Amino acid sequence: FGQHEMRIRTASGLSTMKTFWVGPFPNVKEMEPNSEFDKAQKVALNSTINGVVTNEDVDYYEIEAKKGQQISAEVEAIRLSGALFDPYVAILDSRRFELAACDDSSLLLQDSVASVIASEDGIYRIEIRDSSYRGANNFYYRLHVGTFPRPLIAFPAGGKAGEKLEVTLMGDPGGSIRKTLQLPPQANPDFGHFPDNNGTYAPSPNKIRVTDYASILEVEPNNNPKQATATELVLPLAFDGIIEKDGDIDYFRFKAKKGQKFNLRAHARSISSPLDPVLAVREVSGKSLKGNDDANNGPDSLITFTFPNDGEYIISIHDHLRKGGPQHVYRIEAEDF
């Protein structure tokens, strides 16, 4: 499943790269008119609708669901690498009451995802449009509608290559999903897990970074330097945790050797977390050594640091606006420079 890149080779040369998407469900073509709530196009659950949004267009699709059944809608639009189409998706009941809606998402950025548990047997409708009611003949989308699980983030967000990893997939309306994953034998920062339930798969994976070094999981309380989650291991390492509530700061204590130089990188937005991380490195005594908020034109943080002495050090992380929540997951990786 997911994105694949392709080019066309001809006698006159090579085309520019285009993306081609593979999904888990049968494809259905949009059929106009479906721009009014009462004229929604009927589709089966676990279908992928290929459609287009023209100027000020709104497309509706009608499904039938049973009480307690999950209804998930996920859009591929801006990811299709065509027009700058910023989609909006909503799930509505037969009375036109909006049960769930999404413009942007931490999981898919400008693409949209929404999920609900059906409260009763009956008809439901999916609405898709551009968030600003724009549109054109090249505003293409792929709308996945089905009973698939749709967690928004995995915790921990990474592990060591070749090992088994206990993960919790969070943000699904049916509750957290716990899985034991066998990680690939080779490091792969782009590894992802496609959540499944009763034979249906989510169209997009939850990101799980796979590295060659051990991961240290936070142990609460670790909200000040004296309570820092400690390890006897020496860098390179990864540190996994959650900024669980407003005002939370997490601290880790670790060992490094004199002259070691690392990129200490906080992964948050890059793993679909809403966290805007701020990193700081300090001595165990509390003396600040170096810090960073945003890096590389993005909200994730990066500290490039050469350790001056053998010994213990502390790294801390918090949200830029001191926000927090159960999905504010992070992973700090010490990469060899």
C-alpha cells in the first residue's frame, strides 16, 4: 500500500517523476450529480472513490452502517502531487449532523482523516471539498471510506532493528490498539505499520522509526533533572516519551564520551505528533550547554553538540507553548555526526 514513484521512459527521454497510489480497497469512480446532501452517490463501505472537486464543488457519498461499526474516511489529495488541493472531509448522519470533521491533521498534514463509531443503524454521508471552496478540473482526490481502524500516532515511535516492539496506536475512536511488531532487520527511518482489524487495513501507515541503537523509554515522574529517567548506556541512543499534559517537561540522564559529536534530533511532527518540541542539553549540575527550538525550516528541534568530557549529561524536552496531551509523542535520536 501507499505511495510509489514512477517515470515513463520513451525514445525521446524520461518524464518527470509522478506518484502512483496503491490502496486496500476496490476503486469507484465519482458520478455526478453528487453535490447536494440529498443526491449523495451511494457507495459500499471499504471502497476508494476517485473524484475531482471543481470550483465551489462539494461531493457527497452515502453509506450504510450498523450500530457500533467504525466509519473511517481518509483523503489523498495534496499527496497526489498535483494541484495544491487542501481537502476537508466530514462524516454526517442522516439528519445532517456533523459527527466528525477534519481539515488538516497531524497524521496526514494537509490531507484529511476522520473516524466515528456509528451510534445507530442507518444511513451516513461523507462530505469532501476544498477547505476554501476552491477547485478546478485537476483537483483530484482519492477518498477511502470503510470500517478500517484509523489511529493517529504510535507510541513508542521507534525501536531497534531486528527486535520486537510493543506499541500502542492512539487516536482511534474505538480506543487504543496494542500490537507487538517485529521490526525489520535493517535500520529504516521511514518504516511504518498499516493498522488492521478483521481483515481491513488503514490506507496509510503510522510512522515507526527503526534505528541501529537502543531506545530508552521515559519513566514518570521525570519532570525535573533530579528525577530524570536514567540509563547506564552511552550514546548513540534514542529516548521515547509523551508530553502528557500542559506544562510537562521530560528529562533523561545518559552517558557520553569526551569528543563525541552527535546530532541530537527531536522527532515530533515528523512522526505525526502535534508536539512542537524544544530541546536542551545540560550538565548534571544543571548548567545549560545548548538548546534549540525549530530547525531545518520546521518545528522539530536539532542540537549539534560535541561533548566536552566523559560523564553524565541531561537532555530535556517540552512543547514550545507548554502544551501537552496523550498524543504529544516524541522520539529523540542521537545521530552520529
